[in-house]
Amino acid sequence: MPSRKEMEKLAANAARRSTRPTCTPGPGDDMPPEYWQSVLNDAAADRRQGAPLIRTLRLFEIPQHVLRVSCRRCSRTVEIQKADAIRLAGAQAVWKDVGQRLLDDSCQQRTGRLEEDGCWASFD
């Protein structure tokens, strides 16, 4: 027969094991209101702005010397030096428009339907 001290120790261990640990919220769970309040109170979030996407920049604003655009449809990649792109379209041209024109000039995926014709540009 266990002593009184041993029985209290066994009871404390059993009570500790019976309580389940708290679960952390998963992707499908709702976030607690404290989380959303901390997001709203984050003053630094208003000051932060991400870098502009390369496809929205004008050619003279792009720091890279070699520009690359690829097609998500046919997996073709076209590279052009920035100096050549400026000679082709001008320094004020937007890279998205220049890259799309480069892909479309040599596109092999012509269907005859305007909505589906041409390449689907992905700017690197």
C-alpha cells in the first residue's frame, strides 16, 4: 500500500496528465480579437511600402542591365539588354509593355481568338 505522500504525488501527476495543453490556432481557426487590434494599431505598417514591381517601372528606372520576360503558356524566355530596350521603345516606356511586345513578336501560340492569342508574360 502506498503512503499518503506517494498517493498525493500520484494524484497530482494524474491531474496534470488529464488537463490537455492549449492548442495554438491553425489556418482554419478564427484569430483572436487582440491580434486584429494589434494589426490595426501598428503605426509602422502605414509607413512601410513595398518596392514597386519591375513590370510597372519605366525602362530608365530599372537597375538591372539585362531584362528577362518569360511566357507562362509556352515557357519561352526572351532576354534583352536595357540599352537595347531603350533604343527599341524609348526610356519612358513601361517594361510591361515592352516585354509583352517582345513576346508577341515571336509568339507561336496563335489561336485566332483575341482573348486567347499571344503569350502570357511573367516578368523576372
